[in-house]
Amino acid sequence: MKQLQKYRIQIASLSETGMYDCGVKLINDFTWIFSGLPSVNKTRKAHGVAVCLDKVAAKVWKDSGSEWEAVSERIVKIRLKCSFVNVTIISIYAPVNPTNNQMNDDSQKFYNDLQDVINRIPTEDMYIIMGDFNARIGGKEQRQQNLFNSVGPYTVDTTNENGGKLIDLCTINNIIVTNTFFKHKLVHQTSWMHPRSKQWHMLDYTLVNKKFRSNIEDCRMYRKAAGAIGTDHHLMRIKIKLHFKSRRKLVQKKGVYVSTKMKNVNALKQFQKDLIPTLSDATDKSISIDEKYDRFVEHMKTNAEKIFRIDKNKIRKRKEWLTDEILEIVEKKSTTFVNWQNHRGTKLETDYANKYKRLRKLAKIKIDKRQEEYWDETCEEIKASIKLNDPANAFNIIRRLTGKRKRVENMPIKDKHGKLILNATAQLGRWREFFDGVLNVASSVDPQLIDQIKIKRIKKKEEERQNVQPTIPEVRKALNQMKLRKVPGNDEITADLLEAGGEPVIKWLHEIFSDIWEREEMVAEWNLAILIKLFKKGDKQLCDNYRGDRMSNDKILEITGQPPIENILCRNRAVNRRNDDLAASHGVTKRKIIEILVKNANNHYVCPGCGIQFKPQGITNHVKSCINAQVWCKNNQIK
């Protein structure tokens, strides 16, 4: 990542990554879209390819619909929308030059897959194919065949079998090999040295469809990056003239506050003191409920940002074991590597080679030592968090180190027919369709049965008690019952922040609830909820393997209105529990309905009274309340 930042590379094609499976992950400030062999078939030759995007390119990719496709462990494709043209980026890792039938079949399969990908690219798109082709292209053959339309004059090799396949691919699809059209020193054209012959060759290429040739400004190799990383291939950098099409969005800062500051007595007093002058807005009867709630949220965020905000100088994503000393040694190592390459065949070659090996060994020793220190420091941090009764921070550190979080963002999903959906807009449509089918189930209950249900009349005293407006003690009790350290709703007001507000927040909420009670109007924002998908297990590409979780802003209102209803439910539960205990004392054994009924072909249970199908979670309550099933329940000794 350091080398990509150093050479100002926005889009990188990585070959032979050794990464298994396919997906999208965020590493530091770069977004990786990768493809590899399935992890169940781990081998030493994992191959693997990836496209690496910096912040700007990643934003463009997400605004473009996050479209990508993992074709195989050797090919991955993404698509970007730019100002005047859409760009398709293909990262590849071709098989080595074939020497037997099996290798020839692998090579042919790779080029067939690549041709299929090219055929599916829209004709108006600019497409760029980058990676290690393991092919050599010569100049003499091109002059004889007059094929300079695809290959330029600046070649360094003799064409081999893979090179012939590459030329055929370019000729058929009207593609050019950009490396061969720019004149540079030989050391800036070749990318790999043969370990036995010590000869340098050009194996890494960038291909572009010919009508966009003028967008390519330069293509050359950089040796210093290879010395820093330790790879045997040089870095190939291409300058392309493009204008990214990125929608400008108003980025709202999320309320991230220091939890330890919320436990500081002085900070809490100051926060509550700053909220007291805002109570005049709470008692203003001339404004709407929505406006009053918006003012409450604004006052909370403004004061919290001022008192509980995170110090920017102390922000860091993680403790980096990469120190300045190690970076300095790596820089010296890369410089020595370039000097070694420049003095090959001279008397100084051995000196620079030995110096490079010494620095490489020193860098490894320093890195190993620093990593051990880093792990010791992290373990001490976990230990200190546990001693301070802060298990949440301890488990966050453990999750960060182990990488156990299941990342499913931008994961391609399948539609009902098993077809892969790559476009983000189409994926959102599929999620909407899935959750609509899960949450909005069409009712097949006969309305006449509903009319036959007797409405239980509550006592007049209880009705009067329920008609009383919420009181301040009820709001205070509800606030104390809220669970802390939970994800907030769309307003970003957490339970921790409400608790830190103390009495001013309680008075604010009481005024809002009183207005809702009097006007019989709800805050419009409370009717909206954020539905997030949570992966359970199985195939990540199937929507059925996910469940939804709702994040809303009305949790405290639910708890405030809960006690009157909860009292009735508790009394009913107590009566039912006494009846069950009485039945058990007389030797009556309750039989479960799902033990008697048999599932149908749709994995549902059918009510013996009305014939309606139910899932296992709902059949028991329905049968007990169904009037037509009472005789059946009596015959089967179901109480």
C-alpha cells in the first residue's frame, strides 16, 4: 500500500495474490476487489488476481453501482462510469508458457474465458486489460507480418507461444499493447529477469481497445518498488487521461464520541449545563412536533461534539507495527536494489548484491522484532481493558486482530433464478424484493373469523390510567431501562448520549411525548427505520441466508408506553402459569401441536380447523385460537 501511495497509483492490477475465494475488502485506505480459488480447495498454486482502488477511484466505483465480476481465479472485472465514457478494468494472471498438453489446455481455457469477458463488454466502453500475461512479443515477426496496428515498434523479445495467442487476441478485438508504443530505456521496458539466463524480458502488459489509444499518455516500469516489496516483477505504471464521474454528496459527519468522557463527572455536568438553555425550545407550543424533535437532535449533537468529541490528534485506526526506522531501512533496500540492477556485469555488482541482501535480512529482523513488541503491547491493552471492566473494548481489539468479522459489503448476490447480480442498483432491488416477501406476508385469514374474536373490555379504572399522559418519572424509568452501547437510529442519538444528558434530556423528551399524546401525531422520522442485513450461515450469495435487523429512533417511546400494557400481560401470564401448574398436579400432560401435525411439501403446517398454512413459529398460537379447531384440540388432549 505504501508503494501505491508513493507512486500515486489510483487503480492497481495485482497478479498472483494467493488470495482464496472472491469478494471486496477494505485494507487501509484501499478497496480490494479480488478473485481466487475456493478456500475449500487450498493448493500451493492459488493464483489469484485483484483490482485495488484508492479513495477517489473507490468512490467512483461505488457511485457507478459497484459493478464487478469474479470470472475465475485468473480474471476479475470491474466497471467505472467516467465523464464521457464508461471504463471496464480487467485484471488477469495468465498461465506460464505451455510445455505440455495440460499446460496448453490451461492456457487455451484462460484465453477463451478472457475472450468471453471481452464479448460481454458494451461496445462503447473503454476497456483496459492489465496483468502478468507470461508472454513475450518480438519486433521482427511484427515487421514481417505488418501487424503494427496491435503491437508497437518498441519490443524487446522474440515471440513465444503465449505471445502468439496474445497477438491473436489483440488482432481479433482491435486492441493495442500499450507497452510497445512508448520508447524508454531497456531497464524501464522489461519487467522480469529469468533466474537462469539472467536475461530481462517483458511479461507484464496493458491492453487498450484501439479507439481509445489517445487516452494513454505513458507506460513504463519502475524498479525501486520491486526492491522495497521483494517481488521479482517490476511495477508497471500507466498514465491515462480520464475524468472520473463522481456525484458530489454532502457527507454528514457521524457522531462518534469518546465513551470514557461520558463517565467523567465534570464533562457530564458541563454537557447538562449547556442543555439547560435549550429547554425554551422544548416548551414552545407554536412549532410542530417534527421541528421540535429536529431542534432537540441538533442541540444534542452540537453539545456532544463540543464536549465528548474524539481528539483528532489521537485518532488512529490501529497500532501500526510499521515504524519510521523500518520504513527507512526499506527505502535504503529499494535504492540498493536499483543500484544493483544498474551495475550488473560490472565489478561493483557483487558489492551491491551483498549490500542488498544484508539490508533485506536486517529489514526482516527489525520487522519480526517490532511485530512481537506490537503483539505484546496489544495484549497489555486487552488486559488493561478487562481490568477496567471494559470488555467491549477488549473484544473489539480481539475481533480486529483475528479478523473474525463477516464482511458481506458489495458481495454479489443471486436472484430467484440463481443468476448473479453484479450491479448495486439491481442488488438493492433484490434485497427490497426479499425483505418485502419476508416482512409483508399476505394474510389469507377469513375476515369473518376475525369478526368472531371477542374483544376483551378493560376495566374503567385501567382505561383512565392508560389515558393519562406520560409522566416525568415514567420517562426517567424508560431511559434507565435502555441498553447502552447499542447502534443508534438515523438521528445518531445513542442511549449513552441520552443518559449523559440527565434531567435536561428527560424534560426535553417529556415535552415531546406530551405533544405527541395531545396532538395524536407521531414524529415523521420515527416512522422510518434503517433495515440492515445480517449474514447467518451458508452461501453468502443467497438472500435466504440473511436476516434483517431494524434500527429506529423510537425505542425510548416504546419503553415509555410499555408499562400499562406489560402489567396486563404479566397478570395474564400469571393466570396461565397457575392453570398449567394445576393441570400438572392432576397428571395432565400437555401435548405439542407440532408433534401431532405433519409438515406438507412446502415445509408448512396446516391448521386442522380452517386449513390455512403456517410456518412452525405461528401454527401453535393459531390452532389454539381457531374456533373450528377446538374440537380437534379436545380430542387430542391439547390444553
